[in-house]
Amino acid sequence: MGERRDGRNSGDDDEAAARTAEWEARGTVSRLVLGQMATQALGTAVRLGIFDRIGAGALTADDLARALATHPQATLRLLRALAGLQLLQESESEPGVFRTTRAGDLLRSDTAGSMRAMAGMFTDPVMLRAWDLLEDGVRTGETTFGTVFGTDFFGHLGQHPTLSADFNAAMSQGTRSAAEAAPHHYDFGRFTTVVDMGGGDGTLLSAILTAHPRLRGILYDTAEGLAQAPERFARDGLTDRVELRTGDFFESAPGGGDLYLLKSIIHDWNDERCATILRHIRDVVPADGALLMVEPVLPPTVPTGSHNQVYLSDLNMLVNVGGRERTEQDFTALCTASGFTLRTVTPLPSPNVFRLIEATPGT
């Protein structure tokens, strides 16, 4: 082994690099081991309303504890943990005084682009408890939500209106990035009426209609799914251009559209259930119409160095609803089996994970 000009052995550099790599690997494992604790700390803070209480200013731990009727020392410990997660920042000159970071601001209700509802839903025990049985799901390939709650996920939402409203709000926030980009990356203007199947409160449909004033829309969902839609369309000045229709896409699809839109629907279900949805659309879509699915698309293999959260979403589909994320090949097969031909897959601008998957009626 040679000696460098500074007198150090090249072997020393190799050993130092190996130690660094070892500690980085250990850090990765440690973060994953403690990840559930971070999720619980975040969920507790959102449910207590800590980020909203602090707001745009700063508060002491004691003031927060009094406002929230929580234990002062335990509250301080939670705030310090949130600071360690880079959601809060403790004042260096005044220990015990906290303000939100830029990430923490996204967990306030009054922030533009807030992720509070999404964070609340995905850290809710209803969403997390089926994950306790992930091992069973991997062994059997079966959804574990029903084992815990005695019913399927969407059936459970139907029985709990408050939880259903929380879920709708979370899905609206999760749709916002796609709603900002999709209207400008697809030729919606060549159609006359967009039918948004399972579109919830209409976040995506509203964005499309706003960007394309000649379009009309039909929003099709269950009564629970449509509960917040009238308020959104009234707020956006679109009430006269949208028709709300209550129904079940496993039973039928409404006629009257020439573009049928499915956003984050296909990944909720297995191939058989998806084929049912698509065949109902195939029954009513005109020959010159189209189907547009807005979903993540998995690459054929996991890219080196990937931190893509879509793989965790895939496991969430397994344990909670029984669906899965799919590759382009999977979407092609699903379309073919349902009487459609997949035409294009268009990525939305990064960091958006969604793709616009267009299919047309097959011959």
C-alpha cells in the first residue's frame, strides 16, 4: 500500500470510508426502527392541535400545556421530539419556547397547501392498526383491515361519518398537487363532458373545469364521498357546470360523458374489481371518447437509490384496502381485459408521483 504526500496511508482512507459507510447504514436502519415512534409523535401533535396553537408566532411549552390541558413536562418532551423531527424549532435564547419550521407550517390548518388533514388521516389508528398485521398480509396476500375491524375499509368509513369527512379532506389534500398540474398536461379541451368517477369532493374536477371553461363535468360517487362537493363547487363558482350523481362504480357508470376520469381509484382494488369498474365505463363511453387514469406507475424494477414512497403506498393498499400499485405493463393488461387500449402514459412534473394514463375504447 502506498503512502500519500501528506504522510497518510491510502489504506487509512479506505478504512475511514468503510467506517463512514457503516455508520450511514446504521443510521438508515435506526431511522427505520424509530420511524413508528416519529409517526406517533406527529399524529399526537396533529390531534392535539399543537401546530395550530403555535401558529405564526411562538409559544412556551407551559403555555401550550395550559391551553391544551396536558401535562407540562410531557408536553415539553413531545415538543422537543417534534423539534428533533424538524417540525418545530426551539429558541436558542429562550429554552422552552417553540415556533414552527417550514415543514411544521404545513401541519397548520391555516397554511396554503396544508397537509394537516392528510397527516391526521394517515397517522390515525384506523389507518395504522392493519399495519400491525402486515406479516399476516405478506404471508397470505390478503387484506388485514377486515381482521381488525370486521368490515372493509370503505364500509368502515360509511359507518363513521366524521371519519369519512376526515378521509375526504385528506384525499383532497393528497389530490392538490395532481390538480395543479394535470389540467395543463393533457388535452382536456377536445372533450365536452368529463365524468369524474369516485372523485370525492371534486378537487381534481374543479381544477380541470376552471382551466377549461368550455367543459362540463359530472361527479359520480357515493353519498358519503359527495358530502363536501357542493361546498367546493359553490366556492369555485362551478355549480352550474357540474352535475352530482350518486352511485356505485361497481354497479354502473353514468352516461353522458366523453372523458371518464379515475384518480387514485384503480390502486384501491384488485384486478377483478378494477376490471368491473372499467367495463362499466366501457359500456357507456362513446367510440371517440377516452379513459384517463391518474395513478403512480411503478417502474419494472426499483431504481437504485430510490426513496419513492409509492412502494410504501403499495403495502398500504395491501393491508388496508386490498389493492396495489401497478407497472405500465399491469395497466396495459388491465385495459386490454376491459375492452380498452392503453395509448399514452404521461408523467406529471417532478416531484409529482402521478402519471396520466390514457386509454381509448378497443375494437
